[in-house]
Amino acid sequence: MSDDQPNAGEGSAPEEDAPNGADAPAEDRPVEVSETPRGPIHLRGISTRAWEHPADRGALVALRELKGFDIVVRKLSGAISERALRLSLVGSSIRVDRHQYSRVHDAYLSVGAVLDAADLPELYITRNPDLGGMCIGIDKPVIVINSGSLDMLDETELKFLLAHELGHALSGHGLYRTLLMVLLRLTTSVAWIPVGVVGLRVITAALYEWSRKSELSADRAGALAVQDPAAAVRVMAKLAGGGDLHDVDTAAFLEQAKEFETGGDLRDSFLKLMLLEQRSHDFAVARAAALKSWIDDGEYRDHLAGDYPRREDDADASITAEAKAAAKSYKDLFETSGDPLAKLLRKFRDRP
């Protein structure tokens, strides 16, 4: 979750059986959304596709078709690195349960129930004064929250952070990031060829781009879990400027995103590309603006009203359709971008 440090890797959690009514025609199925009198809407049977950014979702659907390779990666990771990871956490951090950090435990159970997570990963608090967390591991993902987050975040903001990391785990980002890294290492065999070096840099840039989009996906999972967009923006503001927002205007904070996108000239456009090239997370103001845009576009409200993809239909997800959706997301971004370079390219494209 840290704005300037990548997650070490995320994992996946088992999917739950299809809810009642799954065999009925789609138009006859009951709306699988429940709401308690004083609690958030529970999104029964929700698929991770509901919060995954189109570019992230397209990559995940395609990579899930690589049968067999993911099993090998899981076994290798589970046998070596994940065992060491768990031992390290057990020895140096505090595992959250009903006896330890009970407030965090209750918040974690709450967001897990909203996202209808069948099996929650182990949760640990580690000594780190910075705001942030991470989801690491493949075969058995583990969520780790920095102790500083408990001091800087209120209850709703903490739930957003927990749900963000849980979203990574449920989407299986760790496994598929590992697969991509394995593929990336394979390209080093041609790194001695000049063309190979260029190809390696392109693949690396694409990997970081996907990582940034996966963070946007996790932000959406957090928003769906807490159902309080203002809290999500506050977390981004605290990531950017620290835990005290008494003298911070979140509206002005969001305005910074417009300045970041549209300000300057072509030199600034190229500088932004260079700054982002090797970042696993987008800048905090840009993430806040992207999340607000997704909420304002209506998909967020549709999901809360019960119109969202179900896990029971995940097997039918089309690679072609998801690839088209990913391409459309980039096309829409290009068409609406206020970036000087994008404006110039549109101007040349539209010339008679």
C-alpha cells in the first residue's frame, strides 16, 4: 500500500461455492446483496473482476490460462520462500486475532465479510512507523500492516487499508506477478544483444505499468469494502503528507492531480513518463483522482446496488473481451487526458 515502495508479492485465496440461485437463469436470480441496519452492504458472491482495473483484469484473465506453470511456481514458493517468510513473521511480528490487536481483528473480519471472502489470509502487525502495508506470499498469502498505520488511521481508514491488501490477495496478484517476473528473467538470455536490451526494458516497463494498475484495483476493493469514498481519499492524502490532516483540504489535494496531469509542457510530459517507468505504485494524488473518477462514473454505485460480476461466472470470462476492455480503458484515457503530450498527439491525429 505504501506509495513509494512495491509490495513484495501478493497471493490468492480460495473461491467460495456459488451462492444459492446460481443455477437459475440470470434474469431470475435474486439480487445477492444484503444490508444490516447499521452496517455496509455485503456483496455476496462478488468476483474480483468487480474491482479489477480493466488493464489489470485483462492481464489476469490471460495469465490464468497458463495452466501448469502457475502450479510449479506455487510449489517452489511454498516449499522455500513462504516457509521462511512465515517463520520470520511469527518470530518478529504480532499475529492479529481475537486476543491480539482485537480492534484490527474486528475490522479485518468486517471487510472480509463485505467482500464475501471465504478464507482470510493471516494478518500481522509489524514494527514500522510509516503508514502502509503489504500482501506477500503465493500459496498462502499473508497480510502485513505497519504499526504506524494504527496511529495514523481512524477506524474506517484502517478498514480501507486492510481491504486494499485483501483485494490484492483475492485477485491473486502475487502469483501472477511472480509468473511475469519468471518470464522477465527468461529474457535476460538475450540481454547481450542490443535489441534484447531494448526488449527487456519494454517488458520491465510493461510489468511496472501492470503493477500500478493492480494498485488501482486494490484501491477499488478498499472503496467497495468501506463504502465511504471520503475515507479512501483521506488515506491517499495521509500517504502523501503524513497522518495529520487537520490543516489539509482534501478537495485541494484532489486538485493537485489535475495540476500533475495537465500542468507544464512537453518536457514535463516526458519527465512524468520517466518518473513512472520504474514505480510499482502511482503517485498518491493520481491514485486518489483515479479512484474518485471510478466512483463518479457510476460503476461503484452499480456494484453496491447488486450489479456486479459473480464468482460463479469467472470460468466464462473471455480473454478477447477483457483485452478489448483493457484497450478501451487506455483509449478513453488518451482521449480525455489533459497531458500536453496527449493533446499534441490528438492534434496531429485530427489534422485533415
